Amino acid sequence: MEKKESDPIKNERRNGISEEKKLELRLGPPGEAQSIHYVGLNNKINGAKRVWQETVVAKKEERKWLSKNAQNQYQDLSFTEKTVERVFPTSWSSASLHSSAFHMDTQKQNQQPKPTYIQYPSISRRLSVMAEESQQTCGCRVAEMQNSDKKACSSRPASASVSTATAEPINSQKRIAVAPVVGWPPIRSFRKNLGSRNFSKPAPKSPNETPKAGSDGEKLVNLEHHMFVKINMDGVPIGRKVDLKVYDSYEKLSFAIDELFGDLLAAQRDYSAAKKENKVGDAKAITDSLHDSGEYTLIYEDNEGDRMLVGDVPWHMFVSTVKRLRVLMSSEISTLRLTTSQDEKTPL
Amino acid sequence: MCLCLCCVVFIFLILIFYMKMMMGSSFPEEVLEHVFSFIERDRDRNAISTVCQSWYEIERWSRRRVFVGNCYAVSPVILIKRFPDVRCLELKGKPHFADFNLVPEGWGAYVDPWIEAASKAYPGLEEIRLKRMVISDDTLKLISKSFKNFKVLVLSSCEGFSTKGLAAIAADCRNLRELDLRESEVEDLNQSSGHWLSRFPDNYTSLVSLNIACLNSEVSFTALECLVGRCPNLRTLRLNRAVPFDRLAILLRRAPQLVELGTGEASDLRPDVFSPPDVFSNLLGAFSGCKELKSLSGFWDVAPGYLPVVYPICPRLTSLNLSYAATIQSSDLIKLASQCQNLQKLWVLDYIEDLGLEELAASCKDLRELRVFPSEPFGAEPNVLLTEQGLVSVSEGCPKLHSVLYFCRQMSNEALRTIARNRPNMTRFRLCIIEPRTPDYLTLEPLDVGFGAIVEHCKDLRRLSLSGLLTDRVFKYIGTYGKKLEMLSVAFAGDSDLGLHHVLSGCENLRKLEIRDCPFGDKALLANAAKLETMRSLWMSSCSVSFGACKLLGQKMPMLNVEVIDERGPPDSRPESCPVEKLYIYRTVSGPRFDMPGFVWTKDKDSALGLS
């Protein structure tokens, strides 16, 4: 699987540090285009900004290790077992510190502890596990990250940890300084991302939600100022959330939904079909049809459990009764019974 | 009172011994055994076992509770040989810094061999408590099958297992009383055969404590509700985020006898939108009905509007953990905390701010433990108005405060001195100034004098964590005054080996020392090699200890395991003077371990140390 580096990094950084134990693939120096993920930590050691993580020795001369060789080795390092096996056996005698940067904190998906001597193969196996896990990322960036995992809000977003600091200061977040340090400040992983959800639910976070702890922007504090409802779309396995308080008319809502699913479907089109449940081919058609107004229908489920067509009642009344939304392809309407019925309660 | 009892027992024992000496006849073993049963502390039991051979024998046969602080310090074989009839086993595995991802994956701490051995030797085993260990589903299954009277399973910060293992425990441990997964990592396997909670048989009613707060997976509410409903002795229930806050009322009504509760997640709950007003009053009523409730935790994403539902129980609360409540800001925190006049333990985010802590100091006079966690630990600038002042206020206002964990961004020597003078009864003081090497913000000096005041005034200090700008001087103070200090955590501090030497030579009761990113090298370590045998363990990472020194230490000290943890490859592929990445030294009677991963080297590993 290829790594999707630059956008996911930025996006994840906006979302804040991903939670729990995750793949913390900390690699080299500035200039590394790929795989620059850092534990989101900032530190100014001795006033000087460190540009890469300092897990190993304090001695400055040790940093010479970042020779081209090491860097090249890392550029190859994608989340595949093959690559890992290539890296590990050769790396021991070469560049001194590079694998010190290669810390792996993985979810224990494959953890079968053996009381026997554990050799490199098991490390590489764990890496391949992490490789798979890295596909699962949390949040609304799922599609953009071309991740098809259904458990969008996976409890184990093993993707590269969001960096609040990177080798190159490409972030513009005012709160975050450069120079991450492993394990500092000394807080447990599950405390690192208190604002965000870190447990698996079908619907991921809305992009409208303010970023969580660790990233820039204000914290989501008062839920009263928002009103997030789930919105699913036919042909798209992963739903979104929209904040209805942001809009004051049906028109604006419609436009927003347009944009929301337009992006999603565009991203999905590039997706490998293996992990997707729905036909990829339809995505294009859906996208196209989205942009022609009137080709899709918006329905909602109200607080009484009934499914209603959006647009009948005044906006404020709609907002006060809506529980969730759904985008249907116009062609499906005729096959769908819009009123509540016990026997045909397909999930909205 | 316990101390009194021990004294009485000891006096009694001395009398018995005297009688034995004088009368020359031996005392019936049963009597001794009965007397010994009053002695519970390991230290005391160890002491009486050294009196004479027969007492040793009686004691070892009657020891029921064993605590192994480092699972590699002793082997299952040795344990079983000495204590043939153990009912409660407690083991700790990885070093503390594993909590902060400093110990690489696969380092060790596997409990499987222990349980394997116990399954044969201790069929009557009732309790297993593990901390920072790796346990597999197969082992959980083995537990459920091997110990018919199994009652308590506590997995603290453990990993390696999934809901499949939990299902086995649920299904087969008929006498289970406690299942506590605190802060462990559990994989969710989404069993098609049903949720693991529903594997508790219908006639299973003995649950007393259930802590699943760390579970990231969905929980079957029906199964949970049924379980809670049919276990009349349920005292502790810590839910995970899968349990919606509004359904809490249902559970509380089923178990109004609860003493400890951890709520689930509340993010979908918005009191002002379309949530029926019933929800609030329902919750309020349910909480009011819990007359025994003393401890609350959870509160993920609770809208502040819902906080008042717990007001009725606040006056009875002794323990409150709001450290996950990222949606509750200062004013609401203050409102809540100020109603808990009997609060003894508070864990909170730094949203409480100095003002909130001041209020706390005024309202909660019984406060004994305070932990303030950072809401944005990786932010460069402060996001809240929390400074050293908050801690000073609490130290002034709460006379019983003895345990502190405090994350902040600025500190001064003056504040530390004040805190030290206010609270000489401090036993655990852990201060984390978020930016390493931060000096006193008033004088720009190191914080040596401030921490020096802490160790000097707090004569019972057992645990200390340092931070900020510190020179060797602070270690001199610690070595001089920290006579009761048992655990010390050091990061980004010190100037030279002298610092380490002060600590190792001065702190007589030191058991655990963990150091990271300090310029400590070979000299202090080698000079104090003997000290290491009196300690449980020493961790040093990103320091300046050379591989050569490690080899030498390993050679000279056979009772120590000197583990070099280095992911760069074999240490002998680099010059001997090259510093090692990480070093973990611990005393052991069972020799080098056999489950070391590729990145760990000790003296008996042929490849690295090349010693005969």
C-alpha cells in the first residue's frame, strides 16, 4: 500500500494528535518528503529547535548518522513487510542511529507474546501488522486519506501519529512548536487526545467540528453551540456529520452537502476496490449527478422516527426536529417508502 | 490500628519464642500458623521467616499473598518452590517509562510462563493482579479453566489480549468477583458469537467490580444491563465510552448500591436541542437514588449542562476523576468541585486553572491527592491560566494533601519553597514543567533550591519527579535529605556524573530510579555498582553510559541483569565508548532471562558481550 503522506499529515495535524497507541513512525531529518511523522511533542532544548526526535543519545555528534544512506533507507520504508525485512537486516551495521528513530508503537492486533527468543522476523511481522493498521485512520479525513476501512473512528488509528512538529516547519499552526521528543511530556497515550473520540463508532467526526486538543484553533467546548447530525449517502459506506447550526437555510445546507460528498466521492474513486464494499464505478456517476442539482434527494429522520422529505417545513422547525440525514439517489425514491414502517426499517 | 495489631502480634511471637527457648518444647504449628495469619505485610512475613527453620517452613506454607515487583527478578519455579500454596499473585512487568513509549515493543514482561506454572502448582489460585505485562488470550483462557475458585483479575496497563480472552473469563469463571481492566489495551475482535459480556452465564451473580473504561469497542448494553441487574453485590462499575450517558440512568436504577461509578460518553447529548427534557430529570433521579456513591469518573464529552445531575451526590464523593472531561471548563469545574466538601482525591484537567484550585483549596479541606493533567500537552503556548500559583493555593488550603501530580508551564523556587513549608507531610510529589529545562521564571535560575526545599522539608517523601532546569546541585540536596525516597524520576537534568553519584550514594531507601536525557555516564554507575543490588531497578535512556561500562557492570555484578536496549543493532558493532540508547538494570535471583528480543543485550548474549 502506498503511503499517502503530505495531505494526511496536514489533515491529521489539523485534527490534532491521533490517539491511543498508534504507529509512531519517527524518521529522519528535514528533506524527508515521506513518512515524516512525529509524536506530537514540542520542545526547545537549550533554546535550540530540534528538528528530529531525540530518543537516543544527547551527544550532538551522534546526529551525524543521518547520512544519505540512512535517509535513502527510510525513503523506501513503506508499510510493507517486504520493505521492513529489507531494511532491518541491512540496517544493523550501517548508519548508527537510524533505527533508533524507528520506534514502533503499535496496537496489539497481532500481539502473540512468545516466551522464547524473539528475533527480527517477529518485528517485521508486527510492522506488517502496523502496515495494515495504518490504513485505518480515524475521522473525516478517512476518504481523503484513501482509507477504506469501515471503522472510520477506529480506536486504533495506527496511522502515523499526527505531528505537531515535523522535520521541516511546514505547519503553520500557531500553537505548535517544532522539535518533538519521545515520551515527553510524560503522559499516557490515552490522555493525549482528550478532545477527540477514540473509540469505534460507525460515523466519523464531522469536518465541521473544531480541531481537538493538540492542534491549533479553539477547542470544542460548548456543544450547545453546535448541532451535529449524521448524514449518509447512498453508495458511500462512510457517513459524515454536518453542523446544522452553521446554516440558516435549506439552500446553504444543500450546497454544503454537495461539497461534502463531492470530495468524498472524488477521493473514493481512486481507492483500491479491495476494501470497499460498494461499486467504485458508480462513484463517478454519483459525483456527476451531485453537481446537477435535483439529481439527488435529501431526506431526514425526525425525532419521532419518521423519514421525511427535506424542505417542507420552515428551517428552524426542521432543525429542531431533525435527527439524521440521508442523501438518496433520485432513482431510488420510487423504491423507497418514505413513511415509517416497522418491517422495512433500513438504516438511514 | 494495623500497626498496633502488628505490634501485638510481634510481642506475642516474641513471647512464644521465649517460651520455646525456656521450656524447650515446641509450640504446636497450628498455633503459630494462626498467629502468622494476622501478619500480612510482605516485609513482616519476610522477617518472621528468618527467625528459625521451623518458622521459615510454617511461614512459607502459610503465605497466601505474593507480590513480585519485577517479574524478571525471580522465576516461577523459584516462587513455587518456596511458596507452595499461594492464592493471590501480583506481578509487575515493564519499567514505568513504558507508559511513555520509551520501552520498545516486544521487550518482554510476558505473563504466560507464570500462569502456565501456576495452573499446575496453584489450583486454588484466586487472584491475579498484573501491571504492565503482556497477557495473551490463550492465557486468559487457561486462567478460566485452571482455577476453579478464581475471583479477581486486575490487568493494569496490560496488553496482548482481546475481547476473546475476556469472553473466556466471563464464560468460565463462575466465582469471579472482580474484572478490572484499568488502562489496558484490549483488542476488539467483534466476535460473531456475540458480545463477550453476554458470555456471563445467566445464573452468574457474583460480580462485585467491573472496570471496562479502557475498552474502545462497542459494548452490548442489553448484556450490560442484565449483568448489572442480576449482581446484587456490584460495588464498582466503570463504563467505557460506548455506553451513552443518557442510558446511565437505567443502569443506576438497577444498581443503586454502587459505590464507584465511571460514566460513559455523552457527546450525543445536547440538552438544548432535541433531547427530551426527561433525560436530564431521569439522570438526576437515578443519581439521587445512589446513596452509597463515593467515587465518580468518566465524563467523556459531557455537555456542561448535564453536570448538575451529579450535584445530589457531590457531598458524599470522596474521589472524582475529571481528567477525561475535556468539555468542562473552569467555571463548571469550580461549581462541581466546590460542592464536594468531602473530596479526598481529585484528578482534573488544567481547565480548572489557578482560580479553580483556589476555590478547591477553600472548599475541599479533606483533599489528599491532586492530579492536574495538561489539556494541550503539545501546545507551545499556555492555553489555560494555570500556573504554579494553583498548586501553592492548594498546598496552603488543604492540610491533608500529600500526593501531587502537577503539569504546568512555569515554576519558581519561591513557589516550591512555599509548597514545601506548607506541606511537610508530602509523600508523593511529581511536578512536570512541560518544557524541558525551564528555569525559575522569576529569577531565571535553576530550580535546584526549590526542589531542595521539597526534599528537605518533606521528610516522609517517598516519590519524587523532577523537571525544569536543574543542575547537579539538586541531586546533592536529594542525596542529603531524601532519606526516605523510594522512587525518583529524572529528565533533562544535571550536569555531570556527580549528580547521579549523589543520588545513588545518598538515598538509602531508593528502590526505583528512572532517568532520561541526562548527562550521566559510567563513573557514577560503576562507583555505585553495589547500590544497584539494593534497588529494584534502574532505567537510563539517552544518557552517556557506554557499552563498555555496561559490560563491566554485568561482569562484576552477577546478581544484576544489565540489559542494554538498543535498536541500532549489536552494541559491539560500535566502539565500546559509544553510549547505549537505553539501559535497564535490575536485581534478580533467576539469572538472565530467556525471552529477550533482538534489541536487548546482556552479559550472556554471545553476540554482543563476547565474554567467557
